[in-house]
Amino acid sequence: METTLMILKPDAAERNLVGSILARIEASGLKIARLEMIRLTPERARKFYHVHEGKPFIDDLVAYMSRGTVVVGALEGEDAITRWRELMGATNPANAAPGTIRKDFAVDIQTNTVHGSDSPASAAEEIPYFFPKPL
Ligand code: UDP
Ligand code: MG
């Protein structure tokens, strides 16, 4: 049993894609264990993406992530980290496999609609960043 962090980035709610994406998650068998709609401050978005500090895209990424409502959630299941990454598809939608969320919904390499932890270590850091207390 594994848990991973999901974020539906601002373009998801902006384009009324929240329900469609959550439906894909549930259809895959992953359990939505936590779910909340919030607005990230630029500071909180930058801290969340600290591993990308110094990269050329970080300022635009922070502006994107803080421009509107995001949906943060925790997804639970066997191999949840890998399964959620597979449902998401590649970072750049141009390279994403058919049927993935990013292939079907993402705008471009930045505005790619969804986030998922990429390893057990990142999940262990990212889940408590948004869900510090048990239900
Ligand atoms: N990103 C970007 N330009 C790039 C690479 C990434 O704007 O060249 C953004 C994009 O929103 C991506 C996020 O930065 O989802 C984090 O990048 P990462 O490489 O961790 O991709 P992910 O894990 O989200 O697939
Ligand atoms: Mg990443």
C-alpha cells in the first residue's frame, strides 16, 4: 500500500476539468484519500518546487501554480506513486502516451494540468506539506 500526492493545477479548475480527472483516478482503482481546494501563494508554490530552484522555468512555474485554485489530494493504493504517474503521462504533453491525462488535457510543457510525486521520498515530503495532520 502506497500513498502519493496529487495536484490538479490551476488550469484544471479554470477549464472545468476537475470532475473528469477525478473520475479517471477513481476508474483506475486508486482511492482518493484526501482532497482539498486551495490557492497557493507564490511563496508556498516556490517552496513546494524547491528542487527546481535555479532552473530557467521556475519563475513562470511559480506564477502558474499561484494564479488560481488548485486541488490537492492524496491517492492511495498498491503502487500508487507509479500508477498515478502513468495516468498523468509525460511532463511534456507532446511526449505523453495516448489516453493519459496530459495527452488529453495539457496545454504545453508548463501548463500540464496535474502533478504527482515522482518517488517514495518525494511522496513522503509532499503529502505532509499539504496534509500535515491525519483525518
Ligand atoms: N516545467 C516547465 N518547463 C520545463 C519542465 C517543467 O514549465 O521545461 C514545469 C511543469 O509544470 C512540470 C513542473 O515544472 O510539471 C515540474 O517539472 P518536473 O520535471 O518535476 O515534471 P513532472 O514531475 O511534473 O512531470
Ligand atoms: Mg516532478
